[in-house]
Amino acid sequence: MARNVEFNETLAIQKAMEVFWKKGYNATSLRDLTDAMQINSSSLYNTIGDKQELFVRCVQHYTDIRKQDWDKRLASKRSPLAVLVDYIHEAVKIIINGEDSCMAVKSAFEVATNDERVKQILVADDQRSYQFLYDLIKNAMDKGEIRDDEDPALLADYFNSTWTGWYESYILHKDPVKIKRMAQYFIKQLTK
Amino acid sequence: MARNVEFNETLAIQKAMEVFWKKGYNATSLRDLTDAMQINSSSLYNTIGDKQELFVRCVQHYTDIRKQDWDKRLASKRSPLAVLVDYIHEAVKIIINGEDSCMAVKSAFEVATNDERVKQILVADDQRSYQFLYDLIKNAMDKGEIRDDEDPALLADYFNSTWTGWYESYILHKDPVKIKRMAQYFIKQLTK
DNA sequence: TCTATTCTGAAACAGTTGTTTCAGAATATC
DNA sequence: GATATTCTGAAACAACTGTTTCAGAATAGA
């Protein structure tokens, strides 16, 4: 009966996400967004909604990508400890080489306190991150790869919150060695 | 020869700091600030400067207060380990009972990447925090209060970045038990 | 091809932003 | 008390904010 939407919504969300990621929610203007997305604001409001709604979609998109990564790693046939150590090393790489910090962390501090929907998305993301760590730690314990004299739930919780501080440290000091040494200590705690 | 400034600058900075702390830099408007400070914007621009300058002064003020606390604790005559454990417990209390997260952490993620002066203030603050932890850990090791098979500099670095994640966790889950359990594990790592 | 429906672009919206202006009130020094 | 200087309050500033409007372009189904 009528015309179809002209732009690729997924691609537009991706572009918007990159801007929000870099600048944060409040420092990003609607013009910044429509420029990056290459669409008119009328199209944006017609299809996705207002700035808040767009941000929610972007955070959701960001956490969806993370989930895919965790699922892929959990499906690996390598030993739990190997997967865990590999994951830590890749996390360090991302912190050191990434242009911007983790969008989930930034959004937790800037937006989650004011926007319940964003908060819920981040809570779900954090729980998946926890579960990923818990599964690996628990399996590694059961296989005797790491010591099992500590509650795996506690370790997963503790480690899960550890990354955040590494991001802050790297923003302030831009010192890759610092991050690498902390990661090494992290691994050592598990294995020894 | 002429009139003096009418308002109490320290008090005004304190009030501005509270607003920035709660809302963040970008979400705070000049009106929000002048309302809280109870001064006219002309007075603000005459004495302190623009929004950025005011924010710099507020972050400086925030970190000054922290420095005072560390100095006081370091001057204590109690054992290093007792001071450290006490500090951790108070940090947990602040996370759990505080209305807002740490302003230094929030500002690191929101502002430090764009404002070199803010970044430098936070770097200095972080180094003092590190030094505080290092001194206590080193002294505790020398006194045989804690094991000394680990590099105190590494431990100080690691623990220094740990708090940040606790703030994020509390924003998302509002779970005091989670934070307390992590703090307990933290202390256990040192002492056992 | 016609047409009913939907999408798009450009412009406009009112409200807010950070900042400046300036007349007049206030006062430290003489 | 006079006066030269400085501070304050209210208003105004242009630029920008997020959002809406609407005429016309586009097209899926008849």
C-alpha cells in the first residue's frame, strides 16, 4: 500500500551507538546522531523514537554483541581454564587498544541512575557476564584445573567487578604494563 | 578602594560540587549551579570563571577532602593492618549508604577523556590513593602483619582499582551483601 | 496506471544552553 | 563624607537543544 523505510535500521543503530559510546549520553546531540546515522530526524522519530529510546536501543545492541561473544566462548571445546585465561588476555587487549572505554561501564555511571530501562539492560548484561565467569570457574574447579577452596560464586562476583577499575586506571594512566600486571596477578590468584 | 565579594567562595564551590556530583558534568546546567550556589551568573563569571573552570575547582575540592582523610589515617598510631581494614570497612559503608557514587570515578569516565586539567587532578588523586595503600601494605608486611610474598606495589595497584567496580556493582544491584562479601574476600587475600 | 498510504527533507518550533552586558548598589580608602 | 572602584541583579544574547510539522516524493497493492 505504501513506501517502505529507506534506511537500514541495524546499521543506523550501530552508527548511533558509536557516537553515544564515544561522547556519552548527555554530551551527544540529536544533530550528532542524525549526522552519523545519515537520516533525517523525522525518520528517526517515525521509526525508533526519541533520544532516550534510541539510547536504550544502542545499549541493548552493545550488550547483545557481548552476549554473542560469551556464548561463543562457552561453546568452546577447550578447557575452562584455557578459555578463561584467553578471555582475560583479550579483555586486556581491548582495554589497551580500544579507543574508548566500555560503553556499559560508562552508561552505568552516567545514565543507569536516572533511566530504569538502561539500568535493567545493564543489570541483565552484568548477570550474563557473571554467569560466564561462574561457569568457567566452576567447571575449572570440577576438573581440578584450579584450586577449589573458594566459593566460585564469590570469585565470579569479585572478578566481574574487577575489570571496571582497569578501565578507569587506563583512562588516567594510559599504562599498558599496569593493566597487564594486574591481569597476571588476577590469573595467578586463580591458578596457584 | 571598593566593594568586596559578597558570597563565601568555599561554600559556593561546595554547593556546586554537590550538584555536579549528583548529576554529572554535562547534565548540570548553569541555572542548576547558580541556584545551588545562590549567586548570580555574573558573580560566578567575575570570580571563578566559566562552567569548565568551576568544574575543575569542584573536582579539586573533592580530591582535597579525600587527601585530608588519607593523611589523617596515615598519621594514626594504630597498626597498619588495623588502619587498612578500618579504611576498607568505611569505604564499604560509603558505597552502601552514599546517595551517589564516587565523584572521582564518575568524572574519570565522563570528563577526564576530554578535559586534560580534570584528568590531571584525578591522576594526582589516584596516585595519592595508591600511595596510601602502598604505605599501609608495605608497613604491614614489614611488621609481619600480613604475608610478604607478593609485591606491595602490585597489591596496591590492584586494590586501588578494585573499588571502582564495587561502585558500579552497587549502582546496578543495590546489594549491600555483595559488596560486603567482596570486601571480606579482599581482606582475606591480604591476611591469610 | 491509479491511488491510498507511508516515508523523507527542510524548515520551524519553543525552550534551554552557556555567557555577556550594564545600570545601579555597595564599600575600602582617602 | 566624598569618590573611585568593584560587585551584583536582571535582562538579554545568540547558539543550540530535542522535537514537530508538513508538503511533496516514493511506492505496494489494486
